[in-house]
Amino acid sequence: SLSTDPRTLVFYEAPHRIVDCLTDMAQVFGALREITFARELTKTYETVYKTTLGDLLDRVKQDPNQQKGEIVLVVAGATQTVDTHEYEQADRILAQLLAYLPVKTATQLAAELTGLKKNELYARALALKSTLTTVFDEPLGKS
């Protein structure tokens, strides 16, 4: 169930199990999942890598020094894919709301209605607002 969890995951791992742990993580989360490897924090041989699980596994296998000390693994959350239909629906909602409300208010309401992120919807609202403005600002009678 953690393989699809969008939250960042933090693991503390023992040095003698780090290779097995990373192998399991690469199989469950996928070799391309981003991970931060932090070893011996606040000590002389502090090491921090931000890379993918596959790359980190290779690096730790090849360098026995990376299999020593206190190890913290910070695994990026799963990326959520948003259906294009959701954005089409959000654009329709935004267009209707923008006819009566300021961009910020329309964005906030659209985010509540669709469940999409406000930042993404704000950018879409600005683009829609400029499109709607140019369409309605054209002089009548000219085709």
C-alpha cells in the first residue's frame, strides 16, 4: 500500500541490512523513485545523496563505506496522475466562475469542487481569463 502513497516516507535502517532494504524498495517503489540517502548526519563522514533508488542501490553495493553508520532513507511520495478529464471539468467550472468572481475566489471554489491543487488551478484560471478577455474584447460586427 505504501507504493502508491503520495506522502514522503522516512526510514531508519541498520548498516548490515541496507543493501537488502534498498533492493526491496527498488522492487516495491520502482528503481526510478527519488530517494535521499543520509548517512552519519552531523558526524565527520556525513554523506547525503539525492538520486533514484536504482542508482543508490548500485552506489551502496559498490562502496562498502556507504554500508556503515546510521542511515536515514527519505523516499519521495508516489506521483499522482491526474486524468485530463478532471482538468477539462475544472476548466469548465473556472470559466463559469470567472464570469462572476475574481480569479482568486474562482480558483479557491474550483479547488474545493474538484479536489485539484489551488496553485495549478490559479495558473489555469489566469490563462482562461486572458483567453476569455480577448474573445469578449473583440469589436462586434467584425468577422
